[in-house]
Amino acid sequence: MKLRHYLLLGLAGMVVVGVALGTFLAARVPHYANPSGLAGAYLAAQFALGSNDLAQAGDYLERALETDPDDPNLLQSAMRARLVGGRVPQAVDIAQTLISQTPDNQQAGLLLAIAAFEAGRYSSAERYLSKMNKGPMARLLEPNIRLWMAIAENNRDAVQSAVSQLRRSAAFTPISMLQVGQAMELSGDIQGASEAYETGLRAGGASYFFFVKAYGGYLERQGDVDAARNLYQDYHNTHLTHPHVSAALARLNAAGTPAPPPPLARNVRVQLAYAFYAVAEVMEREKRLELALAYAHLALFLEPESDIAVFMTAEIFARHERWTAAGDRFALIAPEQVMYRAAQIKRAEMLNEVDAVEEAISVLYAVMTNTSDDIDVLVALGDMLRFRFRFEEAEQAYDKAIGFIREERAIYWHVYFARGITRERQGNWVMAEVDLQKARQLSGDEPHVLNYLGYSWIDQGIYLKEGLRIIELAVRKEPSNGFFVDSLGWAHYQLGQYDKALGYLEHASRLEPTDAVITEHLGDVLWQLGREVEARYQWRKALAFDPVDEDRLKIESKIITGLEIAPELGPEKLSGGTEI
């Protein structure tokens, strides 16, 4: 197995919450001692924004405002940087200046309305809402704010008006119906609450954590435990494990006297905070990370103790490769909070990203309980060790995790996949193939598993036709994945079908133009087709793309001596493959 395929495909899925992160450190933004004038501060701010250092960008933009305090563009940028960077009070101060210049500014109006709401100054919030422009997000958020202000003031007519407006909302229906459902339950209208939740469910609410958590809690409070359990279980069957959903299932499945259902929050700030968290989840799903971060910070502004919102902001910082900032956020989640273990796992990942490996390992060991709850911790430990090439230790972590698995479910395919990789890297192909086939079975032919297994067969010169077949399936599932296309080209190469191989390898090279292995493969097939000058050109390019040492030596040898004549392939190598 080429090392490139191990590195890029080894972390295709995770049992723990979250997604795989990148593997290089973000460059720190240099702190200019005193950028001169408006232009210097503004350019420094743009550089900081480009490097995702939002706090520093806000500092520079405020410095620029000292030179030109009335510039609306600077005010808008500074407000945005402070909000997205999590400094909501400073963003509110800037919004106050901005609204004095442009009274209908939507972003400033919303922010000031939220700040007034948080302080209980509902008449001020109403004035800001009435004056601002009504963009798409304002049309969603305004009735939410009005709804909870009306409930706080026990204004039934205003509640009904806000509910009617939310029911008419065509966008983000699960969020609107979640808010209506909670408001109806608070007012004692259980039928209205049920209808709202069912409308949100039909609109796709079950695919979002925020909806599942709220609706599941509602079902528990109404005594419909089976429906709640099915909702939670269906979410886990189709999504990454979430600690709050796991805690709900554990509560419902516990032996003995049933635990009481989660209470409905009566604090209007908490309810509005949850609405903002819901918007943040939708924005994150749509990969609009800056908006997601802004709304998650607004949720924290209203409910500072929310472990859900803290976790989300930390995850988004991590996606921006702000490893230290993300780790600091994960560390804020307290041991008694539901997200604590997941946060510690993520904190360990952040430490690993900055090469504090032993400290990261210590963090993981500190949360182990020697029970099945350790599966996600052990998988995280195994992944960390595997990417540090500590394969034997990684395999031991995966062994222990698999030992805790009592019921083989689809979600565990990654554990077998990861252990298969560590075994393959240690030369134990027989047992590696068993794990890869198990991962293939559990995942329902997940394309990364198909590609890894098929490529492994082909790279060893065995089961070539079966390897070709499953790689073709992987490519059909993800046609724009350059590494899958490369594997398909390499399969044709190993079968001696050089013309076919060339087309696929050229396409793979276009999809991944700076990958050393794909470029090396392209050089190999060009050589076999008699295009030796072009082949050497590709091999030299491959060297420039920083291949691993074991590949570098081979490429350097090829540049000097070319390729040996490929041996004839015996018929016994053209068929076969382990069946599931």
C-alpha cells in the first residue's frame, strides 16, 4: 500500500462527534507593532481576516476606526469581526455607532435588538426591530425575538401574532416550528405544540440535532417514551454519535425507576439562545461557517453556560485551523456538562495538531472509564497514534475499542477500517484484509473502504479483476475523488491496459495536480507507452511534490534507469477476492 493512500484515506469516518481535521498548522498572523495610519491598520486587518485570526482583525479594524471613526464600511467590518470572533459586547458598541449613521442597518439593528432583549429592555428591542431592513435572516429571527418578548411580557395577542408569522415562514421550517412548539407547550396548548413539531418533522427536522433534542424532550414529557426512543435511535443510526442524544437514550434505557424527562426551559433568554444555536447548525451544515460562528456566539451571549454552543464554536475554530483557540474553547466545558468527554477528545486532537502529543494522550487517558463508554476515546487515541506512525500502539487501542463493542452496528465500520490500516502498515495483510472486509460489510460498501481494499489488492498484484471492480464502484460513488480515479487507472496499469490507464491517470492528475503518487503513476504509464521524455518529466514533478522517503528513492531511481519490463501476469492473479 502506498503511504499516500494510508495518509489520505485512513480517516474517512469517525465514531466520535465531529469531523476529521486538517494536518498542518495555520500560520500565525504577525503582530505589527504599530501599523501606520488608516491604510496600514486596514491592510493588517485584512491579513488577519485571511488567516482566520478574527480577534486580531477586530483589534486592527478598531485601530483603523480611530483614524476614521465614521466610516460605515470600517464600522461594518469591525462589527462583523467582533461578532464572529466571539466578542459580542464590543460588537454591540460598534453597532450603536453604526445605527446612528444608518438607522435601517439590518445587522446592527438585529444585534442591538438582541442586546436589548438580553438586558430585558423589550421596548428598546422593539424599536430596533421596527426600523431595520428585513432581509431573509431578519424575517426568520425577528418573529422569534418577538415571540419570546411577548411570552416574557405575557402578551397573548403578541404571542399569537408571532406564532402566525412563524407558521407562514417558508424557510428554515424546522427552526420556526421548534420555537412554536416550545411556546405552545409553555402556554399549555399541547395540541398546538404537537402540530408544530409534526410540521417541523415533515420538513426534515429529524436530520438536525437541535430538533431531535427538543422534540425528543417534548415526547418524553408527554409520556410517549417509545416515540422519543425511536427518534433518538434513528438519529444515531444516520448521524455521528452525539453525547446529548446518547445521554437521552441512556436515560430511557436505564433499568429501575425511569429518570424524569428533561424540563422545558422557561427562561426566554435560553429559548432564544436555542433558536440561534439552531440557525448556527443549519449554517454549519451548509458550510457557511462564518455565519454559523456568529449565531453560535449570539447563543452564548444569551446563555453563557451552553455546552452545545461552546462546543460548536470550538469546532468551527478548529475547521479554520485555529488549533490553540479551539483547544481553549473545548477546555471551557466543565466535567459535569454532557459534552465534557467529547470536548476532552477534541481538546486532545487540538493538542496533537500543535505537536503536544504526549499531553494529548494524557488528556485521553484521563477520561477513560474502562467501560464501553471508552470506545470513542480509544478510537481517537488509535487515530492519533496511527497518524504518528505508531502502528503497534494504535492497533492496541483499536483492539480494546473493538473489545467493548457488544452489537456490531454500521457506525463502527471506521474502527475496523482503521485497525485494518494499522495491520496492513505492519505487514499483517491476512488480518488487515479481514478487518477491511468487515468495514466494507458494516459500511455498506463505503467508497473509501472499497478504494483502500481494491488498491491494496492491486498494489500487491493479486485479485486484480475483483480489485478493479470495487474501485470502479468507489469511483461511481465519488467521481470527483482524484485518489479513487488514480486507483482505477493503476488497476488498468497493473492489468497491462496502458491506454485505458493513461486516460484515468491524466484525469486523476487534473483532479489532484500536486499529488506525488498520482504524478509518479502518470510517469509510469507514459514510460510503458514509450513516451520516455514525458515520463521523466512527470517523475521530476513528483519529486517536487514532496513524496515520502520510501517513494522518493524509487522515483529518483526511475529518473536514472527507467522502468524494468513488467512481468507477465499469470491467470491465477486475474480473479478471486475474499467474499463477505
